[in-house]
Amino acid sequence: AQTVTQSQPEMSVQEAETVTLSCTYDTSESDYYLFWYKQPPSRQMILVIRQEAYKQQNATENRFSVNFQKAAKSFSLKISDSQLGDAAMYFCAYRRLGNQFYFGTGTSLTVIP
Amino acid sequence: DTAVSQTPKYLVTQMGNDKSIKCEQNLGHDTMYWYKQDSKKFLKIMFSYNNKELIINETVPNRFSPKSPDKAHLNLHINSLELGDSAVYFCASTLAGVRNEQFFGPGTRLTVL
């Protein structure tokens, strides 16, 4: 069964600094996608970034980037130049062929001014 | 234009009552979901429909009954509400294809008194 693990329930970062959120997953599939979602206090789930398993190049979206290590089944999210608006719950998610998504338990990120 | 909408956004009710939450998506997606997010922020899949057909039915009390009148709608009816049903319920939708992310509704905060 697919599982997604986020081992850091809480993280904090100083404004303008960089923080990395960890995610590991378990799968025997070769074709899948990985996603990071952000859930701010408004509770709306927002897609931050996605990564295709077949692509070796790490995805980047502005200040957000991933470190995708396929062999290690690791998919961490790096937030550079952290801003107060980055404070949120972050969820890692996995999708293989089919319709089911698997979510991690989330990491609560606090940004310290 | 709202992509995935849910009504109501807040629902406060007494134990034992029956209530419904409605979800609509205007994205042309073929798969819709219901998730329950508890106080610890864990996201738990409840149901999924693909083209109006039930494809995921996790271990959920049979007091919960989903209904999909068409591909754009997935409603959730809850009978005999219990205190433990208090949570935020999210509707989501996606397209078939492993690269496609889920789009989430704004959530419905259900409080059972």
C-alpha cells in the first residue's frame, strides 16, 4: 500500500530565511506524480508544486523548489526567502495511475517576523 | 468563477439530526472526492466518484451516504449526526491522468453540539 510520511509535525523559520519540509513515500510503481499543497488559516487547499516521477530535474515555482530523490523515495519542499504569508500547513501528496491520492499528515510551518 | 464550490461553509447542528453538504465543480472534471479533516488536520479520504460511479468507499459509517446526480456534483448526506462527526469536510475534483492535481473546495466546517 502506498504511504506518505511527513516526519515533521511542526517547523519554524525566520522571515527571509530558507526552510525545508521533508516527505517520504512508499511505492512499487514507476509512474506517479508528487504534489505539495499549502493550507493557510483560511483552510483553502492550494497547490504549490508538482513533480513527475520520470523527470530527474527538480521542479521549481518561484521561491518554492523540490528535492526529488526517486531511489530514496524522498520529496522535500524548499521555501526560500520565507514570507509571513508562507505560514500554513503543508501537505505532501502522491498520485499514481488511477484516481486515488495519498496525503501525508502535514507539517505546520510558522514564519517568525 | 469558483472552480469547486461547497455549501454551506459552516454548519452547526444538534446530535441526531440529518444534514447534507453540496459540492459542485465547473472544471469539467470526471472524478470527485469527499475528505474529512479532523482537529489534528489529518486528511482522510471518504469517497470518490468517477463519472457518477462510486470507486472509493473507505471505512466510513453507513450514516454517511454520497450521491452524485451528475459528473459536476457530489453531495454528502449524513444521518443521525454524532459529536465525532465534527470536522471540516472537503470536496475535491480531478481529471483522470496521473499528472493532474486535485482541486479543493473551500471546506465545510461541521459542528455537532
